[in-house]
Amino acid sequence: MNRHVPRGKWRQFKGESKKQWGRLLKDELAVFYGEKETLAGKAEENFGLIEDKIDRTYQQLRTAPGD
């Protein structure tokens, strides 16, 4: 697992917290920024997962016997 996955999860958590805070205070702008942060966190997490999958596939192809 690379550094993007935990950072993405943390950003999602922060975004959800901002959204809840905005809803509590009835602040639409805070809700918007929370949704933006959550989405950015999901994108970063997915990027990290894809990057891991590419690395694993590359290592498998590199160690596979040649034809």
C-alpha cells in the first residue's frame, strides 16, 4: 500500500467532518468544501490503489519466464 491510500482516506474523513460541521451550522459553503475534500480523498485513494495494481502487474511480468 503506497502513501496515497491512507492520505486519501484521511482526506475523506476530513471532508465528511467538514460536511457534518457545515450541516450543523447550516453553512452551505462549508458543506460544499467538505464534499470537495471528500471527493478529492476518494480520487487520491483510487489513484493509490491503481498505482499499487500497476506495480504488482509490472513485477509479475518482470519475473515471468520469457517466451
